[in-house]
Amino acid sequence: MPLRREYFFLAALLGSGVLLHAQAGGADQFTVPVTYYTLPNGLRVVLSVDHTAPTVVTAIYYRIGFRIEPRDRTGFAHLFEHMMFQGSQNLGKMQFIRLVQQNGGILNGSTRFDFTNYFEVLPANKLETALWAEADRMKGLAITDENLTNQKGVVENEVKVNVLNQPYGGFPWLWMPQYANTNWYNSHNFYGELKDIEAAKLDEVLKFFKTYYAPNNAALVIVGDFEPEEAKGFVEKYFGPIPKSEVPPVPDLTEPRQEKEIKAEQKDPLANRPALAFAYHMPARNTPEYYAMGLLDQIARAGRR
């Protein structure tokens, strides 16, 4: 599924302050300034300026997530979230993390259904540093047998500790999607089958990186205290020379219409009392029903508060 504008808007909104401009008639209007453009190599860029605080957020979204990873290689999307911190052409193992932290910043990454994202929050004068570092690992990640073996072990242990050995740990990732959906892309084990992770070969991992971690499969978001023209210059300087890749078409993610209620039961040997979970199929994105469902979801979460 392509990255939609609501992802970009959300990233900009989370990283920026509230901007209120007085309009004629005394009404206040909420405004977030957002600029979109695309480099010749296909990298989509989103800029949102906010001079409230002398900080800047750099975030990059790759259009590869749990749902659209290749068959028989489940867990590759999540594995790469870890591999991206193992070094690149000019930064050694874990140096990306140290570079950000030693400059007073914070960082993180996550694997989602349709994308994998990475972000850094740094003092405003370190925007160029962040862009250089992100471009360095986009154009040349350190994919070696040593790094792959190490991170396969890390991912396997994470799955065992955080999911398999936790009461109800499989609810959101291992059980509900499988029971609620019939399309394999929506219903497979999103953390990855341990046998698939263990079987990952270096050439497969290299191919995965060259295919999906390319500028024409990514969106770069810059939010905070910066000058747009200067930021555009940095983006062109560091990301412009990176070649695009041949990205396969996004698989069909549609689900057949559900005509009746589905019930399932899962035994959890680690749980000492039962739990209930309910899942509902969402309407098509960007329809009135989609936004109404989102509002109902928030109301249901809030309870009687």
C-alpha cells in the first residue's frame, strides 16, 4: 500500500507546535504549513517549518512493512529495522546511534503494517548531520554475515521474550490478524516465523535492501526549526545521487466481504485468566466512513471518562 498523505501529515503534526492564525471575524484556524516535492530519483520529501523551539525532526519512511514482505521470508521487514543500525559506508557498527546521542538527540525506528520508519530529533543546527547519516545508510548499509547472524539472534530473542513468553503476547501480531483476515498478506505472522528468520541468507538480505531501501520507495519528512531552501539543498546534496531501484508492485491486500461473525479460541499456557479481543474490518481509506470509524475507535477506547 503506498504511503498516503495522512502519514506525512501525522509526522509533521507530531513534530510541530500548534499554529493558530487569527482570521477575519475573530475565528481561529488551526494551520500546519506543509510543503511536498519529489526528487528526480523518486524520493518524496515533506517539509514543515515550526520555529517554536530550536529543534528539528528528521524522519524517513520506507514503503515496506509487515503486510507486504515476501512470502516464505516473513519477518524480513522487522529484521531490517535492526539491520539499519549495524553500520554503513562511513559509520561503523552502532555509530549512527552514538552520533545522534552525542549531539544531544534521540532516535528510534519501528516496523508497521505498510512501512518501516526511522527518526531523529536533534538541535536545529544538526539538520545536515542527520540528513547525511540517513543518506549514508540508504546508499550503503553494512550487510555482512557477521551483522546478519548477530541480528537474526537479536530478533529471535525479541520474539521469544516479548511475544511468545508473555501472557497474551500473541494477541495483536500472531492471533487476531490470522483469525480476522483471509488474505495471506493480512493474516501471516507479522513478527516472522522463526524458521524463516533462521533461514535468511546474505544474498537474500542484500536483494531485499537494494529493492526496498531505495529513494523511490521512501518518503523523507523534516519538521521543526529550519530554513526550507537550506534544507532542500541538503536533501539534494545527500539523497539526490542515490539511484532508484526496481520496486515490485504492491500485492493485492483486499479482503473478501465478511458476511457473518467469526469466532475463534486460542489457548495461552502463560495466562492465568481469560481475555477477550474484538476486531473489525475498516472501511476504505479516505472515505467518510473511514474517518467516522476512527472517531468511534477513540470513543470506544476512552470508555466513560
